[in-house]
Amino acid sequence: MDSLSRAEDFPIPEEDENWESITKFWFNSLKVSAIRQYYDSTDWATALYVAEAMDRNLKSGGKFSGQLFASVMTAMDNLLTTEGARRRARIEIETANDTHEEEDASNVVDLRKRAQGESG
């Protein structure tokens, strides 16, 4: 796999104030997601387009398009916005709780070893 460097910082697009609340929530969640560190300007452009398609489908006046929904979900997967997509790409997002759980498990193992050493 070839590796490229990002030429410069780029502005992350803002939400459209006229979008439905769920569209705004999805788009803004990208800005705080751990996966954002991998996004380039073209990924943000794609996310903007996906949000627009999502919003138009939500505003379609009861004529919700299943085909458009499937396309939006595929695009979301391509942007690695779902856990399933990240697993397929072998990307795991660690949380602070994951680190604490690993430390707790390590401490339990240490305590057992000490207890066995003292009693054995």
C-alpha cells in the first residue's frame, strides 16, 4: 500500500442549518469521532454529500426511498462510520474504559500471582 501525506490542513465543512436534526446529529458526530483523524478533504466532501442525500430522503414527504437509504448506508460504511465497517477494515476504536478494564484485569492477575507466591 502506498502512503501519502496530507498537503495542508483544510476546513471541515459546517452543517446546513436547514438539515433535519438526525442529519445534523450524524454529520456532527463525524467531527468528534475517532475515525475523523483518517479523513481527508475528499472524505469530508463525501460526508457532506451523504448528509445532503440523507436529508433529502428524510424530507421526501412520506416517499422514503429504500434505494437511496441503501446507498446512504453504503456510503456511511465507506466512510467507516459504523462498527461493522471499521471491523472489516480492521480498525478498532479504544475508549478510556477499555484501558481501565485492561489495567484492572492486569491488577487481578498480579494479585493472584502474589497470592500464589506467598502461599506456595
